[in-house]
Amino acid sequence: MKILILKLTTLLGLAAMLVACGNEAPARTGSAPAREHLVEVHRAELVNAAIERVRTGSLRAKTEVKLFTQEEGRITALPFYPGDSVKQGEMVAQLDDALLTAQLQRARAELAQARQDLERVKSMAQRNLVSTEELLRRETELESARAEEAILATRIGYTRMLAPFDGVVTERLSEIGNIAQRYTHLLTLADHSTLIADVTLSELVLANLAEGYAVQITIDALGGGGRFAGIINRIYPNVDPITRRGQIEVALHPVPPGARPGQLVRVNLSSTSGERLLVPFIALRFDQVEYMYVVGEDASVVRKPVVTGLRIGDQVEVLQGVDPGDMIVTRGFLGLTEGRQVRVVTPLSERQET
């Protein structure tokens, strides 16, 4: 009896399922419409703007000379210390020259003897009492004696070291009484009346600069946040092929009181105003080359390779590839490809303002 009831229950269930299948609506054959691709855009426009750049450097003396001995001997005078000012031509070091002076006296005596010998031989040559060879030999001896005298006089001059220009002693590396070997570094002399700073810059910035260009310089050590006048003295001809950076030489003009070599300076470089095509930096894409997405009049996207210039804040200068008036995509890059239809929406920042 139980088995019969179970079979009837199963048959009734199957019948209900068949009825349900017969009443089911037919499946839809069409696909759902594609979702719109939303983007935010920025209209590229020419802007009259000047570019300012601040670069740091260190001051150094334009002229700095290391004074080396050209003779050897005991140091008998070394009157100046670091920080002392010296005048051009002033004696800054003296070596013992007693031995060279004695040698010079002997050379002068030999020179006088050579002159007398030559005069005597010339007198005899006029009477044909000596040969021509003897006369030439005496003339050679006289020239050799003259050269020896000149050599010793020059060597004695090397024992006195004179300041080559007005400056300040920055190093003193020995003391009186020490024996200085030849080519020993005794002093360093610097001209602090002209201070310069070497500054490295991008090749794109260098293109807008020229020698004689006026700049503003800030020296942190002097405090007060004041700016001092400077001028570009030199633009070095080479650009590093790896970093694409070059170097300029900026001179303080005039040198402010308290400025010293080694101090940190900030050089403010401001280019002349000009029309520049600026777009938000976030619009710039990278894929082996730089490019941007531009929305055309038919709402389709075009990928345009671009050449960029300087980055100014959150904007970048576009030199080639984009024209004024182009609608540049700034948001909505996920899944964006060339030729895709998009819908331009108001940027979120503008929606929040309204």
C-alpha cells in the first residue's frame, strides 16, 4: 500500500513540472544595451604665462689659487693666516735662499770672466793669433754663463711667493721653520669680491636662458628672505646625455655683505611671458611614447601622440600633437580605447560647487 502511494506522489510531481514548463515565457533573444563610457575633459587653451623655476646651488669664489713652492728650502716667512686679506704683489711666503744666492754670485763671477776672455780672444783674432774655432768657443762660454746667471736669478725669485691678486687666505698648510719640498702646497688664496654658483637645469629650461640674463638669488644663511640680484655668467655647452641636464654659472652682482663661499643659494629663474598650450598633467599617458585622448565632435575618442615641454605645477606644456580647443580626456581612462564612443560629464569638482 505504501509503495502504491509513493508512486502516485511521484507521478503527480512530474505532471506539475510539465505544466510549469508549458506555461514558462519564452527566453529573450536580444542582448542588454552597452553601458555608456563616461569621461571628464579639459578644453586645451593658450595661456599667457611666465615660467618660474627655483634651483639650488653652492657659492664659490670665481678665482681661487693654490700656491705651491717651485723650489725647496726652509720656510723663513709665512705672515698670513686664514681670513687675512692680502694685496696683489704682497709677499705671502719666503724660503731660505742663501745657497742659491751664493751660486748666483759664483755664476756672475764666471760671467765676468767669460766676458774678459772673449774680449782678449777677439783682440788676438784681429792679429790672426788665434783660430776661428777658439773665438767661437769663447763666445759659447759667454752665452752659457749668461744662461746660468739667468737660471739662478729665476730660482731665487721662486723663493719669494707673491699674491697674484687681491684676495683672502683660505688655507695655510705649513709653518715657519718647516722644510718645504718642491711643489709643496703652502697657501690657498681666493677672491671673495666675485662669488658664483653652479646650477644644473633641465635642457628644456636651458633653451629659454641666455648669458647676461638677470636672476634673483636667495641666501638662506643671510636670513630675512631677501633676494639679491644675480646674472648668468656662463652657460656650459654640453648637456648630460643620461640626465638631460646642463649647467649654468650664476654670479652675485653685487656681492651682498656676509656672503661666503660654500653657502646654499636658491636661484629663481623666470622666463619671459609667452603663450603656452597648457593642459592638466593627469591627461598625459605613457606607452613607449607620450599621448593623450581627445574627444572628437562625434563623441568618439582619438589617441594623439604629443611632445611635451615644461611641467608647471599640476599642468604640462604641450608643444606638438594637440591644438587649442581640443577636448582632452582627464578622467575615465579605465577601458578607454581609440574609437570608443563616450559621454562627456561635468567634472566632480564643478558639480560640488553648484
